[in-house]
Amino acid sequence: MRRVFLIGKFNEVFEEVNHYLSEYFNVQVCVDNLDLIKGMLKLNRPDLIVVNLTDFTGLQVGILEELKKEYTDIPVMCTGAAAEPAEFVNIFRDTHFHVLDVFATHEQILESIYEVLHIDYDVDSGVFRKAMSKRKNVLLIDDSPLQLRTMNEMLKGKYDVQMATSGVKALALIGQRVPDIIFLDYDMPVCDGRMTLQMIREIEEAKDVPVIFLTGVKDRAHIQAVLELHPAGYLLKPASARMIHATLQKHLY
Amino acid sequence: MGTVKESRDDIAVYIEDREYMANQYVMKCFFITMVFYVVSFILNQLEIFIVDKQVMTSGFFPSLIIYVIMLIGSKMVSLSNEKVKFFILFAVMVVYTIMGITITYHVVLASVLPFLYATLYSSKKLMRYVYILTIISTICIVYGGFYWGLCDANMALLTTGRLQEHSLNGQFLLTTVNPNPIYSLFIFYVVPRCLIYFAFVFVCNNIIRIVSGSIEKVKLTAELERAKTEAETANQAKSKFLARMSHEIRTPINAIFGMNEMILRESKEPAIRKYASDAKDSSEILLSIINEILDSSKIESGMMELVPVNYKLGSLLNDIYNMMNVRAKEKKLELIFDIDPGMPKQYYGDDKRIRQILINLLNNAIKYTNRGKVTLKITCDVEGEIATLHFAVEDTGIGIKQEDIGKLYEEFKRIDSGRNRNVEGTGLGMSIVQQFLKMMNSELHIESEYEKGSVFSFDIEQKIVDKKPLGDFHKRYIQSVDTEFKTSFIAPEAKVLVVDDVEMNRTVFKALLKKTRMQILEAGGGKECLDMLKEQKVDIVFLDHMMPEMDGIETKHRIKELQLCEGVPIIMLTANALAEDREMYLQEGFDDFLSKPILVNKLDEMMLKYLPKTLIMEADYPEEEEELPEVVELPELEEFDFGYALSILQKEELLYKFLEDFHHSMNSIMQRLEMYYASIEKSESLQEYRTEVHSLKSTSATVGALLLSKVARLLEVAALEQDIQKIRTLHPVLLEEMMKHKERIETVIQQEEEKPFAEKVEAAYLDMLKLGLRNEDYATADFMCAEIQKYRYPKQIQEKVNELVESIFRLETEEALHIIEEIRG
């Protein structure tokens, strides 16, 4: 999956672009702070930098200058209209920047990105999505943050991980985006795994998502109770990274 | 040490006994004497048997004094030695005689006999002296009294028949007519009176004994009844507990067995192989002990039932012979099976139990025999459809003392434990045998000669299924050895499918079959199994019983419905070792079942039995080299099991990262715990407390702090059960341990280096962080968090930042957003 580094002031336009591009790319957003941009670029080299100029003033010129000078090997694309466009005219002269029209729609932006990155596409048949192998989304539900953190460390990089410390929070996350698989802790205070599972099963979009139970309780009656809920599987805590990966492999592919 | 202490205890008990007896007799005799006085007083009043009044009073008080002396004396009997006792006795007698002579022999006669009789009742030697002394003193008293003219009227009448007023003070004077007064006095007076006293004491003694005895008995019966019910309740609880525990224990043993087997197969280091083989022996012993406990507890809790099936005696004995012969050979003993060749071949009964009985008896025989032979004799009487089988196990072992035979059936009792302490066992075997036989309406007979050997025999009735004769057992056995001993084989062409939802179990299974070079296919569930069977043909299938989604039995039915692999043997893998389950599996159409823990020999046997013979080949094990996984160097830290942590986290960096995170979060965890603890009586606080220890339990285990995790677990349980008292006890322990752990972690993780100083938190960072949090995008949030932490801030802001980092780590989105606003001011 291609990485796109999106720079801009946090405003409505920026949010929209971010939201739209996230459907197709692994988007990393960043505010208009030069140190921060440098730091993040050092951390993760993107395939493309997109700068949303909306609300940019003369103060932000430095950012573009830096990109022009130091990051010649990464293609840069500018979208949106700056508040003080006059300041940027000089910058755009003989650069490797791809400057888009101020009124370019999201589709047009996407098209240009595909062109810049040399990806085959077919706009009419809507192959965009299919051309992408999206990362699978894993939802972890556990009352213990450290437990979640452990799992997150094991999975991040290979999966998109979302974490929820309670059943209710998990439902909110599922509402935003239906995960491909769910790991659910059985023994949670207040709203336990059984209740959470029942709630998940009541959501129409999420009722077929495989749910793997994680349980620390080893006694037979307990496991029996878990099995009666017909989960896609269960793992005993503490589950090793190998086990978790194997389980994901089994259920996702 | 033990014997010295025992003998001391014995002496103490002995002394107590003596003291008690002496006291009791003194009291009895005092009572008898009092009765005597009352009787003689009445007789005196009625003028039937006249005793001088002065004599009565002067006799009563000295007797009283003497009883006091005697009470003291009886204490001394138990404390002092023989010589002192004799001296006291002699002194008392002398005093007595003098008193008797000067006051009156009459009173002395009344009291002295029971007194002596009683004081020294329990020693025969002393008794003899007492009688002699009594007679002497009586003669002295009578003679002295007579000589000095102090005898009373009755006496005079008896001895002489004549009575005269003697002196001024009213005493009688005796005119001697009888030529031999002492002699007649003795015959007519002393002897009959002595006899009457003896008889009287004897009768009273018996009455007292009967009365007190029956009181004791009533008390004892009540006590026994109570103790019995108590013991029974406790026993039942114990049995249930044991039955449950044993089941729980069996499951992990599977892994121990399997892994050990893997070590034995894969390691070439002789030292390691030695350790592993020792571990294997021990785990086998452990398993057999657990099986014994399981059996005995099942019997006691009434869960054990006989499960009769058709069985062949020959193959039953064959199994037993194979198993026992190995042990016998180890001890260089001869094992002989003397089986009547004419007896029927096949029976209907519970072969499992018969097998267990025979194995137990033979095992015992081999255990307690050091040279010679062990023989199993079986003969049979046929009456129509019923055969009575006579089993007898003979050995040339150490034998059992006659008085010990009863102890054989007691649970956990080991006969002659001093002599046999190096023979292992639970002491349950015989009790189980006895109980099984009882279930089959039989009992065990034991004949034994100490140091020579024993014979254990029993008879059981079994229905005959096949009357064909059994034949010569030894010939049959030798024939079957050829086929059964082929444990080393390979089958590279054979395809085996193992279906188990637990990966560990599949790993064990695969490892056990590694040497056979079979092609092993794995499936993690019923569905997967069906898919695989659709695609390819396999030669044998092993199915686990308990699986999520589709269990083993359902999978089996589906295989049959879909006609996936007809004629392919399907074998059930199960941790349920109960006999009734076994029946169920066979009824459900499984070809056989294999109980977990999987024993390698059983598995090999299964393979040999069910795999097509064309696939099995002779083994030619070429040694294979296997690379061991790289061992990671981990720091040693007290109370931390980093090996365990690594088995979960897999990567060393992760471990360090989490150790650091854990270290960071410890302070706030402790703070929160203290906060909730302060108001623990409130149910909300208790709930919060529980949540907190619950998460501490798993997080501490993740970094390998297993002790901490256990303490947290105890507290969680206590909170769940609302056991405030327990929480109060454990809470300080937990906090103390947390402090200690914190200090320990500090020795391992790197100290924070000096950071650059910043006046305030970069607003852009906060913006990014906020965005990340709003979208629940923790990847971004974590990154920003790390960026923010790269600087030092003024104290006030630093505190806020720490809070922020902590709340983000705990995924408290709302709280984190709130703190961001606070930092912004």
C-alpha cells in the first residue's frame, strides 16, 4: 500500500482530503510545523507528499522551500488555494512539484496521484478500490490497556489496529469502521465478553465479523461457556505473538 | 530420635495409667470402708454385733487419716521406684500394727484389707507381700490385743465362751479356758472375716466397674457416632476435590509428556537425554499416581461404575504380561503366568477393572519381592453360562506379618513403612483392589508368611461369551510378541490428519510421530478438517473432542454424511479418560480412541493397528541434525521470569519496551489502588479496586512478574467475593511487592538521559495528538506522545505531560483530550 504524507493546516478542507485519500492510501497527516515534518519524514519515507495549501500564509513558505531543497527524490503535490497565493509563486517555478488546480475535485486529485505514482487505474469501472490491497483492520477489546498495548505492538505494521478498553467503546469504533476481525477479552468488568459479543452480533454490518475470544480463565466450565457463544475461535491468555498471527492468518486469508 | 521420643511417650502414658488406677482403687476402698462402718454402726445399735462405742470412734478417725496418707501414697506409687514403695508400705504397716494394738484390732481389720488390696492392686509381686504383711499384722494385732487384754466382748465370747468383769473401767477380763486361744481365734475369727472382706470388696469392685463401664460406653458411642459422620463428610468432600483436581492435572501432563518425548527424540546430548528420561520416568509415576487417586476418589464419591463389555482373556493377559515383564526383568525376577489352557476364551465383564486389579497385585508382588519369582495362576469352574475364575498372585517376597494384614486395605497406609520406605507408591493400590472386588461381589484373600512370601487370591464370576478353550498362554504370547514388538517403524507414504483446536497439542502430536516420517496434516477445527478431506485422501484421522464451532463428534457425523473418506479409521483424541465416554465414542462410530496425555507407545500401537500394512516399513533411522532456536540472553532479575515474558512477546525489544512502560505506570497504579483502598467499604470503590487489580494481574504477567500477578489475582478474587478482610491483609503485601518490583526494574532498564529543555509544549504536536485521538488513531497519538517526551518542561507542565502520557498509554481518550486543553492553558 502506498504511503501518502499529507501536510496542511487542520481545517475542514484538509479533513475532507484526508478522509477521501485514506480510502485508497496509507495516509499520514502532519501539521504545518517544519521540525515535525522533518521528524516524521525521517521516521517513514512516503511515496508521495501532498501539501494542502488552504489557509497557508507567507509563514509556511519555508516548508515548501525545505521540501524543494532537501526532498528532491520524493514527488510533491500541492492542492487547494493558499490564503496568500502571491507568496508561493516563486517557489513553484522550476520545481519537481505537481501543482494542481485550485478547484480540482477529490477525484481529480486522486487521478493525478495515480499518474504521479504510475499506478494503472480505470476510473469508469471504479477499479480504484480493487487495485488496492487494503490492510486488514483488527479490533482489540480488552479492559487492560497494557494487554491492548501488547497486542498492538505485535500487530502494528502488518495490520491496522484499533483498541477499545470496553465493550461500549468498541461499539463506537465498529460504528465508524467495521473491522475484519475482533479479538475480545472474556473477563471484563461491567460489560463482559458475552454481553459485548451479543451487542456486536446485533449490529447488521458486523454480525459476520469473526470474533476470537481471549480468556485468562482455564477451567472447563468457563471454556464451555465461551464455546457456547460460538465464537470463531478462542485463545488462552497470555497468547503468544505466533499464536495471534496464526489465528489472524487462518481467519483473514 | 523417633524411637526415644516414642518410648518417652509410652512411659508417660504408663505412669498416668497407674496413677489413675491407684487413685480409683483408693476411692473405691474408702467407699467400701465407709459402708462397712455404717453397717457395723447399725449392727451395734441393734445390739446384734456389739462393738464398743469408744472403739467405733477411735477406729473411724485413724482410718480417715490413713486414707489421706494413702492418697498421697498412691501418687508416690507412680512416681517413686520399687524400693521407696516397699519402704512406704512397710512403714504404713508398722504404724498400723501399733495403732491396731493400742486402739483396737477390730477397726484395723475392717480397714486394712481393702486399703492394701487397693493401693497395690496392679502389681502381683507387691500383692504377695501385702497378703503376708496383712496376715502378720492381723496376728500381731490380735495377739497383742489379747495379750494386753484389749479385746472386745465378741472376741472373748468367740474364743473362750466365758466373760468376766475385769476392771474398774468396765473392760472385760478373759478367763482362759481354751487351751489354745490364739489358734482358735485365728480359725474362728480372722479367717472368716478376711474371706468376707475379700468377697465384699470383690463384689463392690465389680458393681462399680460395671456401672462406670456402661456410662463410659454410652459416652464413647455418642462420640464415635459424631466422629464418624464428621469423617464421612470430610471424606466425601476430599473425594470430590480429588476427582476434580486429578482431571485438571491430567491436561498439563500431556504437554510434559510430549515435550519430554521430543527432547528424548531430538537431543543427542547424553546428559540431557538422561535428565529427560528421568523426567519421563517421574512423569509416568505421577500419571499412575493421579490415576490411582482418581480411581479411589471416584469409588468413594460413587462415580465409579462397572462397564461390562465383551473381552478376550488372552489379549487382556497378554497386555498385562508385556507390561509386568519389563518391571520383573528390571528386578531380575521370573514372571510366570500359569493359565489353565482349557478355560473359555471370551467373557462379558469389566475387563478394565480386572486388568487394574491384576496390575495392582502383580505390581505389589514385584515391588516387594527381591529375588525369586512372581506367579499368576488362573483356573476356572464352568457352570452353564457362568464361569467362576480363580485368580492367585503368588510371590516369594518379604511377606506380611499376620497382624499387619488388616492394614492392607486402609487408604494411604504403607505396611512396615520403615523397612519399605524406598518402595514407591501411594498406598492406595490395595484399597482400590478391594473396592473393585467389592463392586464385583468378591473379596481378596491373603495368605502370607513373613519373610517367605504371600498369596493374594480372589474369585470372580463372569458370563461366558465364547466357550472355545484359551489355549497355551505362553505359546500365544510368544507368537504375538513378533507382531507387537515392532515399535520402530517408518511410514513415509502414510498421510495422517490431526484435528485439534489447540496448537500446542498438534505440535506434540507431530513431534511424537516425527521419527516415523509420516506426512502429517493439521487442521485447527472441524470445518478445516472437512475442507482438507474434500481435497485429499488420508490414511488415518485423529479428531479432538472439544473444539469450538464444530466438535469432534459433529465433525465425525459430517464426514460420514459427506462420505468423505470411507474405510479410513477415525480415532478420537480426548482428555476424558472415563470409561462411559469410551463407550460413547465407540457408539458414535469412532474406530478407537486415544486418551490424552498421548503416550508414544499407544500412538505407535494405534498406527500399527490401523494403518494399511503396505505403508509400514522397517525403521532405519538416519540421524538428522536439527538446528536449535537461538537463545536470547536475558538479564537475571529476582521474581521476574523473563523467559515466560519472552514466550508471549517473542521479541527482546518488546520486552524492554513493556518493562519500561510497566515501570512508568506503576506509580499511578499504586496511587489509584491506595485511593480505592481508602474507601474500600463502598461498593463502587471495591468495583474499581477489582478492575485495577484485574488489569495488574495480566500486565504484570506479561512482563514476567509472576509473583506480583499471583498476588493481584488473589486480591481480584477477594474483591469479587467482597472479602474486605482478605483485601486488608493482602493490600499492603501487594504494594510492598510493587515497590520492590519497581526498584528491581530500575536496575535493568536504562536510566533516562538528559533531555533538551523546552519552555512549553509545541502547539503543533498537541494539534496532531488531538487529531489522532479524535480519530482513535493511536498510531499517530503514540508517535506524537514520543515526540513530546523528547523534551524537559517546566515543573508544572512536566507534571501535566506525564499525566498525558499515562492517560494515552491507558487509552483514556477523553481524559487525554482534557489534559491537552489544560496544557494549552
